[in-house]
Amino acid sequence: MTNAVPLYVARETAARSVGVEEVLQRILEVGKERGISFDVIRTGGRGLHWAEPLVEVGAARIAYGPLEVTDVEGLFDAEFARGGDHATRLGSLNDHAWLKGQTRLVFERMGLGCATDLEAFRSLGGFGGWERACDLGPDEVLDELDASNLRGRGGAGFPAAIKWRTVKEAQADEKFIVCNADEGDAGTFSDRLLMEGDPFCLIEGMMIAARVVGAARGYIYLRSEYPLAKEILSEALEAVRQDGLLGPHFDIELRIGAGSYVCGEETAMLESLEGKRGEVRAKPPLPAHAGLFGKPTLVNNVITLASIPWIVARGGKAWAEFGHGRSRGTLPVQLGGNVKRGGLVEVPFGMTLRELVYDFGGGTLSGRPVRAIQIGGPLGTFLPENALDVPLDYEALAELGGSVGHGGVIVFDDTVDMARQARFAFDFCARESCGKCTPCRIGSVRGVEVMDKIIAGDDVNENIALIEDLCETMKEGSLCAMGGLTPQPVLAALKDFPKDFHGGFGS
Amino acid sequence: MTVWPKWDAAVARDLVVPHSNIPGGLLPALHGMQEHFGCVAQGAIDLAADVFNLSRAEVYGVVNFYDDFRKTPPEMPVLKICMAEACQAVGAEGLKRHAVDLAGGRMEIEDVFCLGNCACGPSVMAGSSVYGRVSPERLDTLVGLLEGGGE
Ligand SMILES: Cc1cc2nc3c(=O)[nH]c(=O)nc-3n(C[C@H](O)[C@H](O)[C@H](O)COP(=O)(O)O)c2cc1C
Ligand code: FES
């Protein structure tokens, strides 16, 4: 295989969903006919979902995409194996503006090597954080975490160092760490991309966490909608076990969810891990004091844990040099919905949503004007186009009533009916409520009914007042953020798009 | 289209027992049975209650809570259509209407909420495969493939 041409192809859900396997198959077939052999390297996805199916060819890794099976003959005619010119040629991705404009720290290795090859991981700097964590003591690792100001990426933005310290200081015969890989928010896929494309990075983060807090057992709670991530994580965990870094001293069990959004809420997740209905627990006690099976438990999101190796290897100060205000480091933003160039955009906090939506995203896919965006998932908020100058920043978004959440940004064009979006917010809550508290369980169902009346044009003003009351009750009285934050997108839609609630949309 | 095996208590027991001594093993046990039999029916609930030393009502409560667990195996190919916000923004509702018109009686069409493929929507899932940028034409092809036993 000495003269085989390197061919880098993602083993990743989004790439597959638009046909990368078929394109690869066709390339190998035509290659055979034409006497060109390839050395296929299955990498993580580089996050350029707009350019998938995408392949990178040769030592210079010249990229071509988006490709169709019918493009393949033409690629060979254009001598793509030598980097030849073609309508789909994107050049070297490292020089491509879409990636060059990003600051990839958590995703620094993404797409560079084979995702399940431990040697490739090591040669790209993998386990650097783990090695430094072993040199430093747990307290020094916590100092780095303090200096980084890392906040949880699962949604609530809670400082990671405080949570870690609480679990570390808790006295118990047994402690656990749980990685929240339930990634239920619509418009989010950074956890999936990381787990499929750099699973060892997550495992390294969990190894460091376990060492610092003193846990001998870890769990990854993965949603069932991610079968490829399950396959890749299983391979990666086995490889690390073979290597001896996971074993009786600390091991990680992969658990699969069963289609429940609320199981992403940390206490519902713990119930589910215990084999029960995924019902939210009252807090206190905090999971850090009494979590899984009543033991002190560190629960962190995938991206939080995957940020740890970088922070420990390079130092918390280096991380905190990026960012804005009290939001330090980078955020892997997921651009989706009606957007021309969607995918994973890791940038320092402080970038405006306008830059994200237009400079990276290129505006809408439909070519129509942007009307609204949703940020932070179903428990986040809607913003109108004229609010896009807000910087990506926990506090700045909180001032608008919203949140960074898990970093999903969904773009809508001017055909979106915001009254229907408000109805959907209640409907989703009604479907997914765990049922334990009344404001969430009943309030959401009432919300759908009242929104139906508003949409039908019945007593609109009275019904809007009812919605506002209902939102207040849900906010104040719900046990967790499911019922507590569902009102936020509803109220945002009401405030910024009042016409849609007054029969204005269709007319 | 997968043909699901008939309920067999001995086979099921072998699937469940390995999970019975791991903490919180009920969910993996239920998943194991559903993967094999295509559902978690009454026999599966009784068996899990027995092995895990729980009441049947408790196991039933768990099975009922999670959308993934089915009471009967699918009789038709299952097509899950993402109806979450990012897919709505690129026409998921229209796609679903098209799917129901096209294949309503021949396929089980279900809603799902986000497949993590939000930059390549509308997205659908069949078996363990996700399909993106699903235009009505692409859906026609996919339905043909599924009915031909392609999944
Ligand atoms: C309804 C609901 C769903 C949630 N879903 C997720 C999720 O899918 N993934 C996640 O990491 N956090 C989710 N969270 C937040 C978790 O409760 C918790 O704050 C988080 O896992 C803590 O990790 P972090 O500090 O690293 O962010 C959800 C919260 C609520 C209220
Ligand atoms: S919203 Fe449909 S895949 Fe995420």
C-alpha cells in the first residue's frame, strides 16, 4: 500500500445522514477501475455539516464537498487524488475561513486522526491533561479549574470548580462521576460530535475528574437516539481498558437512555441510572452530597468534561485568556435550522450572535430574511433579528431573559409563526414533563389549550393574559427547570412577535 | 422488515440475569429484551419483576415512563421524523404530512425530538440510521428502500 492515497472520511452521524458512506463506496469502486488505491482513515467529523459529504485527499488533505455519488467520476477526471481543481474543491480545511475563524480548544483534535485509535490520540497530544493531573495533586488540579472559570456546558452554567470541590470534600465510602450525554435540546449536537469524533478526550476528562474527587466508578448516560456514538464510545472504552488506564481502580460504564428528555435533568438522570422512572428529585440534597445510590456524585456535561484535558494540560490561566466578562474560554456553538452553513463553530465567548448567524452561517438556507433565532434549546429563548448584536455571554443573555444553555443556535426565516412556536413549547413540555409537579404537568397542557384558542382567534386578549398568568405559575411553582423555564420562549415570542398572536401571522 | 422472535421465557431470562447483579440494572435488562423481542410485553415485565425482586407494578411504572419501550413489536417498518425546532425551521411539518399521505397505512410514522442532526435537517431515523436533508423526493426513495427490506 506504499503508493495508496490517504483519504480522510468522517465516521459521523451527520456525514452519514447525507450519504458519505455511499460516496466513499463509489470512490473506492471507481478507484479500482482506474488503478488508484486509497488508504482510508476514518476520522471524527470536522463540523462543516454544510459541506458534507466531505472527503479530504492526499498528504495535503485537500477537501472536496458537498459531494454526491454522481460527482465521483468527475472527481477522478479532475485528478482529485492530486488535489486537482473541481467545483466542490474547498482546499485545505485548515486554511478555510470557516475553520480559521474558529478557536478550537475542546475540538482541537476533531477530525484530524482516526477517532478510535489510541496511538493517533496520543500522537495528537492526547492524555497530556491526564499526565499533568498525575504530576499535580488533586488540589493543584482544582486550582487550575478555579483559574479557568469553566462553567458547566449542560445548560445551567454552574462553576465546575465549586462542584468538583464539593464532591472531593464530601466524606463517603464511595463516590461516583456521571457524564450527562443525554443531549436532549433541539438544535444541539456538540456532545454527539465529540463522542463520535474524539471519545478518548471525554474519557480522559472523566479519568481526571475521578482522580480529583476520588471516584472509582463512572457512568456515561447516553441518549438512545445516538446509536453511532454508542458504538464508537464502546470501542474507545474497550481500547482504554486494554491499555490499562481504565480498570478496577476506575472504570466507566456506558448506559443508554430510553427516549425521555427530562432524564437530561441531573436528578432525573440519577433516578434513571438507578433503574427507576426518570422523575426529578427535590433539591437539596445536591447530587454532590447525595447523588447516585445516595452517594456523593459529580454530574457534568460531555463538553464540560471534555474541556478538562485542555485546561489541565495548558493551565487554567491560558483558558481564561479567551472569553468575555465572566464567561471564559470557548463555547462550541451548534448552528442549525434554516441556515446556509450550519455545523460546529467553537469560538471564544464574546462573539455576537450576528457574527455567528451571518459570518459563519451565511444567513438562511432558504435565502429569505432571518426573523428569529432560538438559543439555549427548549428552555432557552427566542430572539428577534434586531437583537442579534448580543454577545455570546452567560450574563448578557440572562439580561435578555435567555441563556447560553448548551450552545445551540437555531435560525428561522420569515415564514416562522411565533404563536405556533409558543404552542410547541407548551406541547413539548406536556409530552416530556416527568409528571411529579403540578405546575409543569398540568400547566403545560393548559398552555397548549389556551394557545389553540389564541391561534383560532378566540378572546385573544383575555387568553394572552391567561398565558401570562400560567407562565408565572409554572416559573414559580415547578420543581425543576423543565416547567420553570418552558415559559421563557413563550414570553419571548409574545413580547417580540405580538402580531403573530393577534391573527397577524397568516393575514 | 425484521421478523421478531416469539416470546421465550428461557431466552429472556438469559438476557435479563446478567444485568440483575449490577446496580440499577433494570433499564439495561429492559433494553436487552426489547432489542431481542422488539418490545417489552407483559411476560417481560413479569420476568423482570421476578429477577429484580420488584413488584410488577414497579416494573410496569418504569416501562411506561420511557417512550422507547413498546408493548408490542412493530408490525410495519418504523419511520421516526424529527419534529423539533431546528427541523421545523426547514419544513419538518410538511415532510411529516407528506410521509403520512405516502405511507401512513404501511409504515409506523412516529415523532421524535432531535436526532442531533440539526444542521442537516429535516432529519428522519429508521432502524439505527439517520437520514438528513430529507426532501419529499428523498423520502419517497427512503420509503421504497424500507419497504423493500433495505433496513
Ligand atoms: C429538563 C432538563 C433537561 C436537561 N438536559 C440536559 C442534557 O441533555 N444534557 C446536559 O448536560 N444537561 C442537561 N440539563 C442540565 C443538568 O440538569 C445539569 O445541570 C448538568 O448536567 C450539569 O452539568 P454541567 O455543570 O457540566 O453543565 C437539563 C436540565 C433540565 C432541567
Ligand atoms: S432538531 Fe431535528 S435533528 Fe435536531
